[in-house]
Amino acid sequence: MNIFLSLIIASALIFGAYAFMQNQNNGATPPTPSSASSSPQAPAPAQNVTREGEKQIVSIRAKGGYAPKMSTATAGIPTTLRVTTERTFDCSSQLRIPSLNISEALPPSGTREISLGILKPGMLQGTCGMGMYRFDIIVEG
């Protein structure tokens, strides 16, 4: 009986580790020799920043992390972070932007708009409540 139970536990641990690694890779395939380069490149910023009148909106999704992970905004314009959730019950439902002293509890499903004010050039970093997931907003002058 103990051997059988040990086999079940070992199988569960192996499957859990495999599932975790697949989630960390987000389904990405390793680069092929023809596509690999000698220097790593940062992912291209997403096209998720729009203008509404006199302000800009940075739209992201929160569930199991934040998407997109990188956005590009323009400095000197009133900026709003629009966060959409859909059945989000993990730690990404607690959004933090320490440099702006922002900490927001997001609804499990819906949209929350967070005023970021007028941003200065640089990098704005946000995280979940536990610091596990992050997103960046590059603010260009």
C-alpha cells in the first residue's frame, strides 16, 4: 500500500512540475538555429495604448499575470491604466505600482481604471500583490 501511495504522489509531483514549466514557457517554442541570435532581445512593446480626448489609455489584462507585459506610453500626457479581469482570483487581482504609491484590489471580472497622472520619461513597473507577476510601461519623452 505504501509503495502504491508513493507512486501516486511521485506521479502527481512530476505532472505538476511539467505543467508548471509549460505555463512558465507560455507555450513558446525554443529558437531554432536559424532564428537564434548571439544577443538576447527584449520583446517588442504591445500596441495597447490609445488616445481618448486629452488622455492616453494603457490597457492590460490581469489573469495569471499581466498581458501585455510591456507597453509604451508618451510622457507629459494624463494617463489612465485600464485593467480588465475575467474570473481572476489569483494574486494578479491585487495590482501594485510602488513608484506611484498605487495599490488596487481588482474585481474578479470587469474593468478598473486607475489614474497614473502625467508620466515622466522612464520605466514604470507594476506587480501583483505578491510580486510574482509584473508588467512594465516604457514612458517615452
